Amino acid sequence: MLSAQTRRAVERVTWLACLIFTGCKLEAQTNQALILNDRGVDAAAHSDYVQAERLYREAIRIWRGMGSRYDAHTATTLFNLGSVLCNEGDARQGVQVLEEASELHRRALGAKHIRTVRNLSLLGYAYVQAGDLDRADATLTEALADEKELYPNDLVLAETLLSLSLSQRLRGKLDDALQLGEESLSAALRTGGELTGDAALAYENVATVHRLAGRPQRALPLFRKARFIYEHTLGPDSPPLESLISQEGLALFEDGEVGLAGQELSQAVQALTLAGPASEYRLATAEDNLALLRLRQRKFADAERLLNHALSIEQRLPSRPVFETTTTLELLVQLRKARRGDASAVRPSH
């Protein structure tokens, strides 16, 4: 039988061994989650949103299993997942994920921390995508106040201004959208320079506002700037680039360059068809845009095929961004009118 002193020595060694084992296990789990998160960031940067989503979800599973001490880590990976969901067009799920991330960030880091503010900005963008514009404006206005006070030289300021511009676009307030869009572009260029994703998005947004306002001549140079940046930062086959090419095609169409517009719109549809399920909502929008051109050309069979396929995508997706005012159903109404001989029914989207 062991003496009391020996038992205490054995218990102490056992306790220390457990601490060492637990510490090593936590360190291993932390490293694994960080690696998964970093791999997700890399996949998202290459527009591989399906892979990025899978990696982020696995990292989140690990963080959750490690307890509330790791809430800030969980929130950061949730933030990354929310960004991917928005890029995939799943605004509804993106909102849910970002709302949880925002709550965790506030609790773990405080309301004014840069990560909390960035989370709030992205949540506002997700509300815009989901069409919840009142909540979007309230969330983005809160983020903007903190950014102007605490983080005026951070790219998050440009991103929040861009989201507010998108909200005003959807409300049809194009003058307000243009002012906010130009502020966003100025902030993006000042903070990050010309060759950044934020600058490309800002150029694209201002170009789209001009196109929707009936100014394709002012839109086209801005679309080309955004296109150049996407080609050099994302590569020649990225879904965001192809979506932009589709928008540029509409501007060419509205500027009377029907032949060139047809080439760009067809290119975008073909490329997005090959891009996979994560880009289906982009494909539906590109098909709407090409269908509008086919309607103008009175190629009704082609237009109907494109619109029916776009509609099948929209009915299958859990949610879809609402940035464009022309919907598939509206274009189908135009198609029916055009087939009845009402030529005035076919018009560009403003």
C-alpha cells in the first residue's frame, strides 16, 4: 500500500500530466482551426466559395467545441463565412451568420473594436442583399459613425459607404446613390490604392448608377477601370469579373453598341455557366441581361430560353441578391408583349 506522501506525489504528477495533455490538446485544436480558417481565406480569394464555406464551417465546429473563451475566434470565422455566403448569393443565411458573429464580437471585444465595426458593416451589406433596406440603413449608419470617429483610414469606411450607396440604388434614389458611391470610391482609392478589390467594387457601383440613370457614356469608362482591376487581382475567369462584363454589356447595349454588347453578354453567360453552383445567382442575372438584348433583336426563342433558365435558378436558390431592378418575371411580361407586336414593350432597364 502506498503511503499518504507517495499518493499525494502520484496525484500531483497525474494532475500535472492532465494539465500538460489538456494544454497540448487545446494548442493542437487552436492550430488546426487557424489553419482551416486561413485555407478558407485563400479559397475565398480565388472565388472557390464552396471550398471556403466547407473549411470555415469545420473551423467553427472546432472553435465552438473549445468553449466561450474562444468566442472572438468563433466570431472571426463566422464573419468570414458570412462574407462567403454573401458572395454566393445566400443573403438569408448570410444575415443569420453575421448576426451571431456581431453578437459574439460585441461580447468578446466590445462595441467599438475594429472587428466588431467591420462585422456591423458587412451585416448591413447582407441586409441590403436581402432587401431589408430599413434595417440595412440603420446598421450601416451606426457602423459609419464609428468608422468616421475611430477608423477613418480603414477600408471598412469605403465598404460601408458602398453598401449605403447600394441601398439608395434599390430605393431608386440615384442622386443619393451616386454621392455615396463617389465618397466610397474616394475612400477606397485613398486608403487602399487603385489595384484593390474595394476600388473595383466602387468603380463598378458608380458605373452602374450612371447606367441606371441613363448615362452609359459615363458608365463605360468606369466599368473598364473596374474590369482592369478585377483582371489583375482576381484573374481572367473569376465570377465577379464575369458579372461586371455582363453589366458592361448592358451599358454598351444602351449606348447603341449592340454587336459588341452581344459578345460581352454572351461571354458572361458562358463563363458563369461553367463557374458552378456558387455562381448561379450571378448566372441568372447575366441571363436576364442577355435576354433583354435578344428581346431588342426580336430573337424571342433565345430570350425565352434564357429567361426560363434564369427563373429555374431563382426558384431553386434559398435567396438571391436584389441589386438589379429588372427581374426575370418583368422580362417575361415584356416578351409576351413583344410577341403580340408591341415593340415599345422592349426597353432597357433603368
